[in-house]
Amino acid sequence: MSAYGSRSAASPGSRTNSFAVAGLVCGIVGLFFLSVVLGPLAIVFGALALRQRAGGGGMAKAAIILGVVDVVLFVVLMALAASGEFSWYVGG
């Protein structure tokens, strides 16, 4: 139990960079939806977070990696769709 007025683990001095969090969220969601939009956003947010050096370096690197994966996944799916090997039709 901590005493009144003592610093907790989530103190304002140990904040994670908001750009790193936003980039990571864009990268994860981009794996499933709108990868052509969210992938580049994840890359940009991750790069901004790394440039600021305000905490969250690992999350910023993960955002950049996920953003690249999103873009590559989109390009591969578009290439498959153009070649006729992949169909976007869903339903009965």
C-alpha cells in the first residue's frame, strides 16, 4: 500500500508518446480494415514518435513495421485480385 502523496507507477513523468500509441493502433487495425489508408498512417505516426524521443520507442518501431506489413499485404491482395486468383465476392 502506498502512502498518500507518493508517486505511483503511472506518474506523469513516465508517459508514453501519443503518436506511438496512435501508430500502433493504426497498424493493428490496418491488418483487418483499410490497410491502404491505415498502413501509411501507422508509418508516419511511428516515425513522428521516434523523432520526438519521448517514450514508447518500441511501440513506435512496431507501428512502423505493422504499417509496412499493411501496405505490402494490400499490394499482394491487389496483385492477386488483378490476376484472377483471388475473388472479393462474399455472399450467396
